[in-house]
Amino acid sequence: MTEQIVSVLPARRDDLAAVMSLERAGFASNEQWSERSWLGELLGEGRTTLLARTHIPVGVIALQTVGDVADLHRLVVAPKQRRHGIGATLVVAALEAGRHAGARSVMLEVAFDNDPAIALYQRLGFEQLAARDDYYGPGRHALILKLYDLASWTPPDLERGRP
């Protein structure tokens, strides 16, 4: 794949159709968020929703900051665009936005068997805090990851090999 220029900008309410298209492509139907859930991310207080685009939307991330803690709610990258650094670009942009909003740490949940996502988050400085059994349903466990010190966090060099 040729290198693409990716722009990351705040998502707006009129981006909802593009976000839902990414959601439907990125997750099985029983795991998809509703339009109402995404609308809450786009319009809710303390929410940061960023959309990555090449010539079309290729990824979205949602983060909520409350006080000095941010919670990364959702990361979706179009299936054909995965493993090209878009997820890492989105997470870095969201972490920088969370820091700007006053967050000092960031938490997230990830499926315990989602090895590519876990590797990405660990490369960006997240550490395992705990595990939650049946978080995503019976037998579908989650790892709770935390980036402890967002204030002094610096993004890794993403050009030296993709996460």
C-alpha cells in the first residue's frame, strides 16, 4: 500500500453517517454501537471524538475526560486500513487532546484476545491494571489498561515501524 496522508480532525454531528459506516464495517453486528451512543460521543460534555481521513473517513476515536482522568471509549479503523498506523495516529491525537483537557491518566477496556490492539496500547505506554470477566458478555473478557502519567507522556516515533 502506498503511504497515505491522514488528517485527524474533531468529528462533528454531520459526520455521524461516516462514523456509523466505520462502526458497521469495524465490528460484528452484536458488538456495534448505536447511532444514539455515537451521538452522545459527538455531542456529550467532556467528549473528544476525532475522525481520521485520507480521501474518505478511515477511523474514529472517542474519549471522555472527567476531572483528571480520561476514558478511551472506542477506537474504530476501517478493516482495509488496519495495520497502517491509523489507529496509532488516532490514539496519539486523542491522548494529546485529553492532556489538553486536563487529564493526567487514561483508562480503557480492550477484549483480552484483541492482540493487535493490546500491542498498540502497550507500545503507546499503557499498562495492564486489571481484568474483567464477562465484560463483553459470557466468556468475553476484557483487560483494563491505564496510561498512568499523561502529563509527562511523549508519543513514540511512529515512523520507526508501525504498531
